[in-house]
Amino acid sequence: MEGDKCVFCLIASKAIKSTEVYEDDNILAVLDINPATKGHTIVIPKVHYSNLYEIPNNEFLGMLSVTRALMYALMLSQGATNVDMLYTQELAKGNFSPHALLHLLPRYKEDTVNYVWQPEKPSPEEMLATQQSIQSAISNVSQEKQAVPPPPQPVQQAPPQPPKQEPKPEPKKEEKPQELKKRTIII
């Protein structure tokens, strides 16, 4: 689909009004107009990509960094117990997204979001075959990645630093969502 006909490209270019919660040079995050839960946010790359697999690695990693910060902000601001990150090109039968995007669904104790499936019981042989198939695909993807040289990155040499002695970490205390402390998340 051409970017000028894609509804999400029109949202990113401000040709269609949206309720923005975050924006930078590459990413726009807006509230979904048909939310599954309060605070349901869509994270949209400003460049048109048909799916996540087309997004260059550096842009995708930037998108994930922003997404992580948004998820945490949704928990703090909306009192959600968790946030689900959902990517699919077909959210429901007939509801196809022509643009790569991520849905962030804040979860609440009594929300109506329900992922239902019938658990399968694969045999050990099926598990092994699936494992080998995935590992083979990972190997193929890694080889494809190596075949295309990455763009040159500036090399910065840091002056050598003396080794630091790290203090022993204290055991982490488990935080409950309602007791979350504000933290700085760097995007």
C-alpha cells in the first residue's frame, strides 16, 4: 500500500487528527479510537512499513525503546497492573493493518481483554522438530543479516578506565503495581 493512502501514514503526517501521547522524529504514539482498555495506545513508525520485519534494525530498536517507556508510563498514569504489547497484521477477521505498528493494552483486574486458545499437547518429537525448524530459520536470518553490510557507524574511542569495584547488590524487593515508584526511563 502506498504511504499516501495508508490511514496510519495520514495520522503520522497529521492529515488525520489523533490524540497523541508521544512523538519524536521517527515514532508517533496515539490513543486508539476503538480501545480495548483505557489508555490503549498505538505506536506507529512515521515511515511507511508494511510490517515490523521491514523496519531497519536500528529504527526497530528505537521503536522498542520508546515502546518500553510508554508501557511503563501507561502503568504509572493509568493504574494498570500490566501492559500487553501486541503485534499482528490481522487483529480480528477482516481488520487488517496496512502499516507496521504495535498496540499497547493497559491491563486492569476487571478488563474484558481475553486471549483464548486451546492448548496443544505436542509430543517430544514434535517439540524437537519445531525447535530445529526455528533454529534453522534463525541461522538463515543471521546469514542474511551478515550478507548485507550495516551502515558505517562512527567509532568513538573511550579513554581506558580503571576497573571499578562494584558494591554487593541488595536483594530486590518485589514491587506491587500500585506501589510503583517513578523512575526515569531513557528513550
